[in-house]
Amino acid sequence: MKMDNARRADFQTGTDLALSVPADMGAMRRECERLRQRNAELEEQARTLSMLQEMVSTVASELRLDLLPRQMAVAALRLTGAEACAVYLADGAGALVASAVETGQSAADSGIFALLDPAAESRPGRYADGAEHTEDEVRMELGTGLAGWVAEQAELVLVADLEHDPRFAPETFAPDAGVLGARPSALLAMPVVCADLVLGVVEVAYLRAGAAFDASGVELIRTLAMQAAPAIANAQLYQRLRRERERMLGAQEDEHEQLAQEMRNGVGRKLARLVMQIELAEHLARQEPEKVVGELRAVRQTALVATRELRQMLFALRPLALETEHGGLVTALETYLLRFRGGAGPEMSLRAEYARRLPHEAEAAAFAVLREAIANVLNHANAQNCWVEIREYPDKVVAAVRDDGDGFDMRAVQAEYERSGHWGLLSMMERAASVSAKLTIASQPGKGTILSVELPR
């Protein structure tokens, strides 16, 4: 009996083991599958992060505004698997410029790294921040379309269903659809912000029905926009610096041309006349010796006049009065204005309240600005009088040039200035900015002009 009970117990234990093995194997298979899926997810995340790092590095190092938006668009498409992307840049005048539009196919064909090639295709009309634009580019006013709304509010917008989103009317998306080339089914618009300034908008879209952005995709685009913001700011600054450098070089060339013209018309002609007078004196020494003394006096007078004009030109370029301890801005202006008194131009007068001198750099910049302003009065104003004034305040010195001439329309002059090929105004602005001074010009047709420069203490 006891043997039967033992056998029965052994049989029951074996049966329990046989039944538990398949159950444990099923759980193990499910756990292995879960781990395999989790490993695949981690590998995909690692690949995505690696791709994001490479793309961010590429975008962050780009200084060309004609390539940077396209790089951002291709990166956004490859990170999210979306089907269309538009990158808008703010133009600084209340509008967005569609600087790059890419589709999933174009992103796959080109790839983000192909855009690193300096010879890569540069799309026309894809500049912002004051650069040249073409007539066929797409511009969107702030507040217009979803991208314009995002730029105005500086907030991201995720629309899962354009047809039934209660926040926006259906026609709101029409401008965005026109840029993307098709009406999307889902849309993500992310502002690109740097130092609280909206520089642009990245707009990513799915075109097929049912597709939608997940939280991971939104965060990837947010990261891309955050990393691209300083790159855009740097590229815009680099572009502005290049334009300013070109303008400054143009201003220097204009000044050099003006100086060369003054030397040709003034000292150059007198030196040529001097040579002729010397040749005449040599001839008189052989033919009419009694007339040589008179001719030599004329030669001496011509040489004195040429020397005086040359000194005045050198003084205008680098007034020595600014270098001396007992000189200064007032002395330099007095010496400079002497060359114009008694001539055919306007009556010159100087009034100065200036006891405590500014640093040399500030005085040199102020003299250059005032000299250019005086030259403008002489050459363009048709004025009867020109008043130069310096007034001293506890925190600043204000120097001004005022005339009673023709005056001009300041807006019209600024609008046409760069195309006119003259750089006097730009030169004055650059000189003032170099010492943190404020330049102000007020003028009206028929009412003369006042130019003032405020130099901080």
C-alpha cells in the first residue's frame, strides 16, 4: 500500500513538471520577443540620436543662408519620416520668406551630407535678413497662415487633423498648403527662436491620410529648431558683416576718389602750372633777363598756394590739432573752416562750449563726421549759411552742422542711397557707431538740414 502511494506521488510530480515546462517556455518566448522588440527600439533610438547629432553638427556649422534652410528641411524629413517640409526665415520687416521647401523624395535623393559640398546647388531667391530676393519667392505676412501665426505667437502648433481642428478655420492652412505644394493631413509648425527673437519657422507635414506625429517626432523637431536657431543667427550676422565690409570698402574708395579729384583739380593743376612757369623763367633768363625776377615771384606764389592746399588736405585726413595736448576738436574745426572763409560758398561760423575733452578716438570720429557734413553743405545744399556748434552736457557732447540750404527728403535719399554709388552717409554712420555715438539727421525740402552726433562721456 505504501509502495502504491509513493508511486502515485512520483507520477503526480512528473505530470506537474510536464505541464509546467510548456507554460514556462511560452513565457520565455514572450519575454524574449519583448526584449527583442525593446532592443530594436533602443537601436532605432540610438540611430536616430546619432543622425540628429550629425545633422545638428552640420546645420550648426553652416554660414551660408542659401544652404542652411535646405539643410534644416532635409534633416526634419529624415528625422520624422514626414513627406514635406518648409523652412521660413523672418525678413525683419514683418514677414516670413519661404527659404526652402523639400519633399521626402528630394530629401532621400540629396541627403543632408550632400549639402556640405560647397558646389551644392544654391536655390535662387532663398535668402533672408536683407539679402537679395527674387520676384517669384513666397512671402507670408506675420499672422497669415499657420506659419505666420506660429511666428507671431512664438508657439509650436501640432495639427493632427486639418479638416476638424477647432482652433483654426480650414482656410487658415491655405497659404501653408500653397508653399508645401499639397494640402497636408497632419502638420507640425515649430518656431525657431534665439534670444527671445523669432528667426523663422520649421513646418513639417504628412500628406497621406491617417499619418500623424508622435511625441518623439515633435521632440526631434524641437531639438532641431533649438540647435538651428544660433546657427541662423550666426549666418545672418556673418552675412550682415560681409555686407558692411563691402559698404565700408565702398566708402573708403569713395573717399579716396574724392581726395584724388581734389588733388587733380587743386594741387595737381598748380604743380603743372608751376612747371610751366619755371620753363618760362628759363626762357626769360636767356631772352629777357630783366623779367626773370617777376616770373620767379609768380612761381613762388604758386608754390605757396599749392603747399597751403596740400597741408589743408593732409589736415583734413589727419588733423594734428587732435593729437596735441592744447588742441582738440574745436581747434581742429577752426583750422578746417579757415579754408572756406572768404570764398564763394556759404558763410561759415563756429560756436563751441567744450571745456572737458573727449578721448582721442571720439574726437577723431566726431571730426570725420562733421567734415563730411560740411562737405555735403558745400557741394549740395546751395546754402547761404553753415553753422557748426558744439555743446557740452554732463553725460555727453553734442556736435551739430546746420544750414539754410535746399534740404531733402530723408526717406527718399535712404531708399536710393545704396544704388546711387555714394557712401558719405554710410561713412558718417560707421564713424559714429565706432565710438558708440548717436547720429541724427533732420531735413525737409526747402528748410535746410541739421546733422547732430551725440558722443557719450
